[in-house]
Amino acid sequence: MLPSADQNEILKRRTFAIISHPDAGKTTLTEKLLLYGGAIHVAGAVKSNKIRKTATSDWMEIEKQRGISVATSVMGFDYADHHINILDTPGHQDFAEDTFRTLTAVDSAIVVIDSAKGVEAQTRRLMEVCRMRKTPVMVFMNKMDREGKDPFDLMDEAEKELGIHCTPVTWANGQGLKFESVFALNNRPSELSPKLQEDLEMIDGVYPEFYKEAYLRGDLAPVFFGSAYKTIGVQELLDFLVENAPSPLPVTAEERTVEPMEDKFTAFCFKIHANMDPNHRSCIAFFKICSGKFLRNTYYYHVRKDQQMRFAAPTCFMAQKKETVDEAFAGDVVGLPDTGNFKIGDTLTAGEHLHFKGLPSFSPEMFKYIDNADPMKQKQLDKGINQLMDEGVAQLFVSQLNGRKIIGTVGQLQFEVIQYRLEHEYQAKCKWQPLQMYKACWIESNDDAELDMFKKRKAQYMATDKEGRDVFMADSAYVLSMAQQDYKHITFHFTSEF
């Protein structure tokens, strides 16, 4: 076990994601949490592209232009003798895969709901991942300063749509133009309006008291009301999180369960960000530390590559501002400079062979050929494509029929982001060509003869992914169905993790 001083550091960690549907106010809430932590001194405005100060967590140029988040930001700060690690995720559904992987790296989550719109589609999808992983969740009912749904209707909707029991921890004093403040239900004002008195009687009769064990099991969500924009209800949320959210939890590897207090260091890569510094074309691999203590300039074992590596410049982040760190503990996220050594899902240990699972690449839903629009910049284009594909938000396939490169994504916005980033970060221009494709499937078989026959007969549909694995690219549901029927000894995988 670790020395008691190091164990105490781990117990201080609170690592959580903020998730929501686009435009629910997630990034604004992140900003205000950072303000309370003293990490920033002026909150940015994410609603207006005309305002010069943009949100700290939305730092990529395209995010500033569009006013949306398209990449997970990692931010750390100290508050109330605890170390807080916030992972602010993209809300847009086209970048859900980035968010899904981020949820493997946190110990709890805050779900932000727009009180005027209620629970929206992307929130439901992300909550399914939280329930599957039994991640403890808190709910922040945002934008109470606007006219919106009745608080009780919001509570009922959250229970029904998110599939989790809810209990209010704070309550709003008014709504819309009458919204003034929130108060903790365990510390009620002595004088209440008739409306608030009626609300409290109903709360006492309908909702259970907060039960920490049920929250930690993922069965009960404490609910908070407020306005991130007006900084009302945010401190109550942060104080409650520090007091009740879990410190780093055990992580299940293929071989065994890893406990955070173990003295041996382990970590896994859940995100790679290309071009963090456009001047140096640097990539950063984000590692969630699962156990022990990380030390700078210490050799660690890269399991997939079967080699020892050490890191002279590990970093922690405040959005894109990074600082070199000498040590980090279980629960922390460290950024390691990456020159092509890492892939999402990679494991670093003190020497043990461990493999952390649960970070798949999903089968894309949209496909396009990518062509070079400037023959003088082929090298820049190739480098840009390779680095951006390593981030895991899109996938590269090479057709075995014609050798052309195919990009697969889960949404149209990703194509726009890739094109923008290639031009502005790598000075390379691309053009897209349409490609009618239904599904990309990774294939494998114990029957080599059948696999060879399949690849020959389906040559026009075959491609390889970035790792050189065989991929069957069916152009219709019928073609895929017939292939599955005709080749019983071939397994068709719809994620890259198998």
C-alpha cells in the first residue's frame, strides 16, 4: 500500500465529467466552477461569437467560431482542501464517442438539464452509459432564471427519462424573472412564501432524503436548481460534490481489479489530442491514473509496445494552458507528450501486464473519400490525417479495391471539423467525395480458408483500418445480412474492441 500521505492525496481527488445536450449550459457551468476554484478570474461568454473572451474550456479555434464544444477539455484546480478534476465533454451528438470514452475516466458525473427544455435526446444517451457503468450522477437544473418547466415536472421527467431515482438537495426561490436564489432543503429559511411552503410539504411527502450509499451505487441522483449564467446555485453544487462525490474508485482490468491505493502505478489512455500547440505540431495523450503515484522522469512499462518509457514533461491542464508536473496520483489526469507511441486504450504500469478495456471505436455511420486538394502539401495532409485519426473521433480506412483513403464518422459535423483543422492547423487542404456505405465491420475467423475465400469474393468491399486489420465495408443492410448468413465461421464486429 501507499504511504499514508499519498493515500490522503488520493482521498482528496474528485474526478468527474460534465455532460448534457448541446446548449444546456454545460460549458458555462464549468466556467463558474473554475471561478470558485480560483482557476480563472473572468468567466467567458459562450453564447456570443462577437464577445472576445471565449470560454476557458472551449479553446479550439473552431469551437470559438461555432460556440460549441467539439473536444473534451481537462481542467484541474484545488478547492476546499480537495483537488478537483473536471472533464468538460462535447454535447453535440456527432462527438458522442469522445464523451463515451471520457466517461470511462471519471468517478462521477454532473448532468446539466435546461429547465425550459427538460431532458433531451443526447442527455438520455449519455445517461445510458452512466447507468451501464453505475457511475454516480448529480443533476443540475440550469437556467432557472428563464421561464421554464415547473420544478416538480422537471423532477418527474428526470426520473422517467434518465431511469434513476431523484431527490432534491436545493430548491429554487422563484423562477424566470422572479428567480432570486436557491436554498438547501436541510437548511430552510425561517420565513417562506405560501407557494414555497406548499412546495416543501410536497417534497417531504414525495421524495426520499438523500442517502449517500444509494448515490454512490448509482441508484439515486441528488438534484440541484440554479443558473450557471447568474452564478446562482453553483457553489451549493460544488460544496456538495466535494463532500459526497467518490474519491477514485477501483478500475476493472482484464486481468484483475485495480485498487487506487495500491503502491504500483497504473494508468490508461482515454484520449489523444493532436496539435495542442500548432507551433510545434505536438500531440498529447491523456492518461487517467488508476492506482498509485506517477513520478516525472521515472521509467514505466508500455504494455502494448512491451517497452520501458519515461516522461520528462508530463503536464496537467487548465484547458489549453498546461503546467509540467512532478507527481500525480490515482484519480488525476496527466498529459503525456506523444510522438506516435500511444493509442487510445493503451496501458502504462510499473511493470505488470494489464489491459484496461471499455474504450472501443464504434462502427461509423457516415463515409467519404478524402482527397488532396493541394498536391504540394501531400506530406502535411498525411500527417494531419494520421494525427487527427489518432484522436479517435473519426476513423481511417484504405480501400483494397482502389487504394483510396476513406474517413468514417458518426456525423456530418466531424467532416467539417476535420477539414477545418487540416487547413488551419496543418496548412493542408482536402476535398470530400461522396461514398454510399452502410456499415464498416471488423472481421475475424478461426477458419483461415473461409476467411481467405470471403476476402477474395468480397474484394470490392474490403478495406484495412489504421492498425492494418481487415474491415468489411457493406454498402447496404442486405449485403451485410447475406454475408453473415453465407459465412457462418466469420465473426462481424461493430466495435474495434474484440
